[in-house]
Amino acid sequence: MKISIIGVGLIGGSIALKLKQKNIADFVYGIDNNIENLDEALALNIINQKSDLETGIKNSDLVIIAIPVDSARKILPEVLDLISDQQTVMDVGSTKSGIVNAVKNHPNRSRFVAFHPMWGTENNGPKSAIAESFSGKAGVICNREESAEDALHVVENIVNNLEMHTIYMNAEDHDVHTAYISHISHITSYALANTVLEKEKEEDTIFQLASSGFSSTVRLAKSHPEMWVPIFKQNKENVLDVLNEHITQLRKFKSALEKDNFEYIEELIHNANKIRGILDK
């Protein structure tokens, strides 16, 4: 199978490495506006050849769109304009409603499969790509009934070879769930990092005292705005809903502290501990 990857960064690069390792991809075209990314991906053997959009699509069985969600939403109709009914297109975006709605009336809509691999790091670029990144993680396929059976089968095979377990859901449900389990985590991390940077002027002290707990909590604050601002924009309403609930929870802790109500704080913590039983399953 010949594959074109639009966006040879962390996710696109990791997919390419794994599919080449599995001998699913015989040849990978890299398409990216960032020439440095293309050169690096070529040097790392992530891709076999740099390409422009039209050439890559023309020569590929599968096109994978792995760029920020606002850019993916814009380029997807153009990609579908260029393909035949024998080709398949998939994306890897963290929001799905905006992307599927952008092509709901496109004549080649059935050739597109909306996909989200539930994995990522705060790093970016081809140098951060890891072939084994997706193993054991969830791979979400959205609105599968809108995709042609053969196109869906191609993407299901890709998900299996990435060693992910497949979950099917509609795009709207996906965006609600990811707002709660992913998008709010990033906002919280950004906010905590800004809080510390604003209030703690002794940066050397931060580094000396910071433990693994603090480091893990603010790890996501290193994630790049080029990726996350579009996600917050595309999933604005769901993110606002979860953010309002998060603020409510913070106010509970604040109020309890102000009133020396440590019994209530203990109750809040015990309730939060229930997450252990969910995550440790």
C-alpha cells in the first residue's frame, strides 16, 4: 500500500513508522508546509519521498491527514476533490464534529473515515515520532455509517496494525468525551503553569523543589498552541461546559479552606479517589 501523510509530525510520523514496520506501507509520501519537518522525516526514514499535495494523493491508496484540526477541516474537501472511488482518506484530529460536518455533503464523503488515535505527548515534530506509541490505546472511528464499507475496512485494518482497540461512536459524543478526558486536562495544566510562573518569581526555587507530582501535572503545559488553540476553538461549547464544572469544583475547595471546613475537603478528596477504581481497571 502506498500512503500519503499530510503532516509528518508526532502523530503522522508515528503512524508512518508503525505501518512501515508492519509492512503495511510499501511507500510513504510526506506532505508538509514545514520543509524542515520533511527533511527530518526523510532523514529518519519516516517517509520515502517528499511530495506536493496533488502528486502524493494521485499516487496513494490511502491519505492520512495529520495536521491541526482547523487546517484539517480546510484541506479535507480539497483532498476529497482529488481522489478516486478506489482511494481512502482518514484524519487523526482530536475533534470530530467540525471535520465531518465540513464534508457532509461532499460527493466523495464516503471515501473519508473520521479517526482519532487516543495518544499524544507534549512533544512535536518527526524527531518525536515513536512506532510503538499507539499499542494498547483506543482508536476511535466516528460516524462509520457515513463511510463506504471498503474505506472503513482499510482504516480498521490500519487501526489493528497500530495495535489499538477500536471504539465506534458518533462525532458529537466523541467531542463531549474528549472535552472531559483530554481538553480540560490541557487547560488545567496551562493554567497551573501560568499560576506558578506569575506568583513564583524565584524560578531556581521552582526547579529545586518541584517533585514528580508537579512535573506530571504541568507536563501538558509544554504542548504547543499551534495544535491546541484550534482544538479549543473547534470544541468550544463542550470545553466551556467542562470548564464551568471544573471552576465549580475549584470553588468548593476554596470555600472549604476559607471556612476551615476540613471535613468537607476530606469528603471532596474521598470522592475524587473514586477515579482510581476507574483508571486502574
